[in-house]
Amino acid sequence: MRVAAMIMAGGEGSRLTVLSEHRAKPSVPFAGKYRIIDFTLSNCVNSRIYDVAILTQYRPHSLNDHIGIGKPWDLDRVRGGVRLLQPYQARGSQGWYMGTADAVYQNLDYLTNRDVDRVIILSGDHIYKMDYRPMLAYHEEKGADLTVAVMNVPLEETDRFGIMTTNKNGRVIEFHEKPKNRDKGTLASMGIYVFNVDTLVRRLQEGHEREPNLDFGKHVIPAMIAEDKVYAYTFEGYWVDVGTIDAYWRTSLALCEPDSPLNLWDTSFPVRTRSQERPPVKCSEQGRIHRSLVSNGCTIHGVVDHSVLSPGVYVSPGAVVRESVIMNDSWIGPGAVIDRAIIDKEVIIGSGTQVGWGDDMRPNWQLPDKLDSGITVVGKGAHLPSNLRVGRNVLVDVEVDEHVCRGYELIPSGATVTREEVLMPPQDETAASGIADESHITAAAAKEEIT
């Protein structure tokens, strides 16, 4: 059995707000030193699948730079290796990928020009560790045309997934894409598919004639259930979609726990990534690190508590970082407090500034469905001035200059800071002066609480 992998990595990831504004979702940093796509790529290599195509579309530059020729994953090979496949305009084609299956359809020549008889189609934006070989063996054992990896999810979450019903032999007899009624069972598709290549080619060519915006969940799988042998393979390990701010934040901080379900330290199944050469972590006499992941190149003079720091983060004396994710090369000024926030790369937080201030948990008034759990997000390259208080569920755009916030003492909860102005929630348009209340968190108090 000869196997190739195709990884879907062109998603915009709009629910991650500014974290995916300048990069595709699979390229978003995760767990300090990694990118989200590292997990799927590492799964392939650990499963001894060395013929891998990555289908990109939205903002591919960061992802292209990260993957390169695939050397960190042992994919810099003369035969096989990694290929980055981007949409292109050709005669008689529409160019941009219009759906997940359409992306594969536009790159069928990649498969037909290779000596493979099975293809595993994967998403590049999920966090999990999985050896695909048992699933491939199950596919052969059942004589399947298509095998879909599934897992049981809580009943209240079934409207987020494609839900499958199987018979006693594991054959899929019904498929419902994100059903609104919670009466279809709890067996959810993980977006991992094993196809016989000849079946996939035939079904995509037939389906594309009827539906140009061809999608696996909406079109291909429902059609195949009636005419082909489709089986479900149950996966019982750890798997999570970090496609929302809250899911990203919670999944990141769960890595700090001693019983974290995702084992990054298992040398028998390593997660590989492209790493920069950085010096070791430096923690000064006044610095304290508690229950956190701190990457190489970080300098800690303040307090880091239950947080994840990417390479090169600098935490100044008297600063406190609590329950937060801080990405590469950000600078946290003296006496600053970061509480329940996600700070993207190369951000500067001025001295005495508090990000994640107060008890007001109102949602972001412009993005109430994306920022509603109390997490404040600061975009890449933003600069917040000194002695500013920034509330909960605040969105700070990428590359915001410090002059935008000058004259403000408080950016209230639910506000948005763009590169031109501060957009206050309607009831706070005159509240820029912001008087401190009992929920005020000082750096000294936070440090005393931890110590």
C-alpha cells in the first residue's frame, strides 16, 4: 500500500480575529515554540508518510516560510517530501479553491502523477497526536472506499461537526453536516479521510460537474454513503479544534497542567518544528516562574504564572504575566500586568500598563460572538503606551501605534482599538478617563499573591 497525504491549510480562521489577520490559521503559533500545522505534519512523519502536499490559499507567506523545504520534518527528499500547492489560474478553471473537496479536485494531477493507491486527507488546523497507520490498516481490513476518522463529542457540541450514524460493523449509513437538532448521535467527523485514489478521482470529477463549490462534508461524503463502502474509524485520543479565541486560550493553558492530555515530551512520537537558535531561558533573582511553559530566548525579571511564553519574550522587573499567552519577541514593560490575554508577536506593553483589567466581562461590541469570555487580544506589532488600563474582551488591531491610545487612561471592556482610533462601546464613549475601582490589579499585589 502506497500512501500520500494532502493537508488542507488554506483556511482564514476568522474566529481567531487578529491572530490570523496576517497569517493562515495553521500558521498561528501554539504551545510556545510550535505552529498549529506542526502537529499534523509530525503525525504524518511519525506514521512514516513521507509524501505530503500542503494546500494553501489564505495569507500563505508565513506558512511557506515556516515549512520551507520540510527539513525539520525529514521531508526534504528527492522522492516524496513536501510540496506546497497554491491555487492558480488556468484555462477553464476558476483559480481560487471554492471548497475543501474543490481544493483537492484542482490538484488531482498531484495524485495521479504519483505512484500511490491511497491518500489520507487531513486538516492542518487541529491539535492532536495520531498514528495514522492503524486507520490505514482498518481501511484495508474493511475493503472500504472511504474511511472517516470519528470521535464521540458532547451532545451539546454536535452542531459544530458532521455527525455520522453507523451500523454494528462500523459502516456509515447516515451523515448530517452540523445538524441543528441534537438527535443524530454524537459520533463526529474529525476531518480525516482515507480514500482509495481511483475512487476519489472518480467521485470528485462526477461531483464537480454538479457542484463547483465542492465540499467533502456537504457533497462528497453524503453521495458516497449511498453508492460506496464508507466506514468510520473511532479515535479515542486527544483532539481539539483551536478555532476560537476561547478554545485557543484554554487549550494553551491546559499544557501548563501536570496532567495535560497532550504530551509534548514523548520522544517516541515527537512534535517537530522549525526552531530558531536562541539562548537558554534567563530568570533573574527577582524573577519567578510558576506552572508555565517558557521557551528559549526568554528573559524573566518579573512574575510569570500559569502562562505560555514563546521564544524571545522579555518580562521586565515588577511585571506580572498571569493566565496569558505571549508570542515571540514581545516586550512587557516594568510594572505591567497581563491578565487573561493573548499577546501576538513583537508587541510592546508600556511600563505600568494593565491588559485584562477589571471585572467588567461585557463582550466586544463589534465582535460579540468571537470575544465574549474575558480574553483580551493584542495583535502583532502593536505598541501600548505606559500607564494604560485595558479591560476585558478588548481587541487591539495589528501594528497599532502608541499614539492611538495617548490621552486615554482606560480602554474599557468590549472596546476595539484600530490603527486609527479607539472604538468605545456605545455606553462608554465618554468614559476615557476611567476611574480605578476595587478590581484594580497592581503589579505589587499580583506578585505578592503568587509568592
